[in-house]
Amino acid sequence: MMIYSILDTDLYKFTTSYAYIKLFPNAQGTFTFTDRDHTVYSDRFLAELKDAIENMQRITLTGDELEYMTQSCRFLPRVYWEWLSSFRFQPEKVKISLDEERHLHMEVTDYMYKVTLYEVPLLALVSEVKNQVSGNVPDPAEVTARLVDKVALSNRHHLSFSEFGTRRRFSFEVHDTVIGYLKQHAQYCTGTSNCYFAMKYGMRPMGTHPHEWFMFHGAQFGYKHANYMALENWVNVYDGDLGTALSDTYTTDAFLSNLSRKQAKLFDGVRCDSGNEFEFTDRLIARYQEFGIDPTTKTIIFSNALDFPKALDIQRFCEGRIRCAFGIGTNLTNDTGFKPANIVMKLTRCRMNPHQEWRECVKLSDDEGKHLGSSEEVKACLYELQLV
């Protein structure tokens, strides 16, 4: 149970890391783990997870990996990958324990351009260690068999999707099996968010930016301005590349009301990661039409706990109205017959420099019960955005 490569993570961790380096090099933050199922963990689990985290300090970006990422990601300069080759995970920065009810507590604090790199591998390790300690052993043939109908549906209906399942995968081995099958059989698989497997299988690495980018801006510049400033700053770094805007950090209501015509024209599309996908589609199309933009030139990336039949329903709803594609994660990398972990690790506080006071970060969601942050700060955010 180890992370073997620093590339065994989502592309948007690197794009966001570079954006922090370029615009906010002195900013610091804390990522905090949340288990939405309130799982009870054992001492053995804790010991094995600590060992796996300790082993992360051995990971380095290899020369071959540096060359691959430099050639595959024209939007990230070589100097970033050369910096990353000197980066080392520091296990001592990961504070981890079980409370009296045996719930897992884990957080890590560092400069934003470094701490963002911890999130995905830590979540992947929690999921894998939990399965191993529980004695869950999937049948590789069954893992493949579960993919057959999904891929056949995608091929039959020209359903474009990418694999987004690193953080909640069953294990590295299951993930590898899934990607290998997709590469060989899925005609409309456009790529994977995982840079290691993109390199291994000659696939396109996929991703743009995460909720944390907007949460950081909300904490530092105010919730009313967070979406607008986060997108403006993204453009300042990437000059039109990586043009899929994340819409739901402070609810779709706030996103659509703040979306400027310039941003609507400049960004290729929007990612829908919570809420009712059909209502979202109607509302986004209407907003584009208000701006005089042809919605059929734009794309929605749907990524909220999707399976393939639901993705097909959404595709049929969008047909002829707006382009669509799908990021499918847990349904690919953790469909083994065992219950997947329902875990996240989010930015919970940040500051612009070491001399500033810490500011709490919150995330609102279009899904009921998925707001993140203290009740006081969530209420303040809802009030400021006039959502209460």
C-alpha cells in the first residue's frame, strides 16, 4: 500500500499548484479530512496508514516523468516540473489520529503550492488501506466484467467520458486494471485525470481546477467576489487554456449571477459537480442565451457521482442544445462489490502570508447536506450571497 509516483494524482493538483506559485507564492493553507459515513477505524488501520504516509517521502519526479509532463502539458512551463523534481512529501506535516469514537482525523498544513499536492494521494491511501485491513479482496475477473456493459453503452451511444476516480479508488491495482481495459476497449474514453496512468497507457491527462481555488478566493476576497476573481486569476495564469469553469463552490445561483459575458465567452464550458443536472443544463443554456452566446458551442462536464445509465440520460437531454461530456470516478475505480468510501479532503483555512491571521474556508453545495465549514461561517457565507 504505497503511492509509487508523484504523478499518481489528478492533473488539476499540478495546475492549481502552479497557479499558487505564480500568483500567491506566500499563501498557506490547511487541508482537513472528512468521512461522510463516520466510519469506525481500527488501530491496525491507523498504523498501516501511517506507514504508507511515511513512505511518501521517498517519492520523486523521475527524469522520464518530467519529460513526459513537459511534452503533454503545454500550459505548464518546464520550470514547474523542474521545481517538482525537488519536491518531497513531508510525512511529519500530516497530523493523523483516531478520536474516542474511532473516527479518523487527518490534516496537513503548508504553503498552498505544496499542501495542495497532498490531498489526492492521502485520500487514495485511506481508501486502499481501509479495504486491505477489512480483508476486501475483489475478483479481478469480476472487476473487468463490471466494465463490459459500461463500456459497451459508451461505445454504442457515442458517450464521451474521462476517468476521474483516483481519490476514491479501491486500490492502485484495481485502478490499473480499469485504465488498461478502458484504453483497449472504450472508443469514447477521452482520457484520465491520473497523470501516472496517462503516461503509462498513452492517454490524455484531463483536468482544470478544484473547489479549493474558489474557496481560497472566497476566504481572501469575500464570497460575493470569489467566483469572478477565481476565474479572472485563472485566466491570468493560463491565458485561455484549461477553460472549464467549476460552477458550484458557492452554489450555481451565485455562479450564474456573477458570471460575466467575457468569462462566458472565454471559457469553453462549465463543470457541474452537484445538484440536479437537468435543471443546471436548462439554467446554463438560458444564461448563455442572455449573453447572445450559442450554447451549442459550449460544453458541460458532468461529474457528480455518475454512472453510465445516468450519463446517457443527461446526454439525451443535452442533445442538440449544448455539448456534454462526463467525468466518471468511483463507478469505474471502486465498483467491486464492496461499499466505496465516502471521503473528502478540503481546504479548511488559509492565509495570504505567514503574517496574516488564518481565515476559515467554506464550500456550499447544490446537494443538500454537503456544505463544508463551521455552521457560523456557512451562515455568514449564505447571508453575504443573499441565499437565506
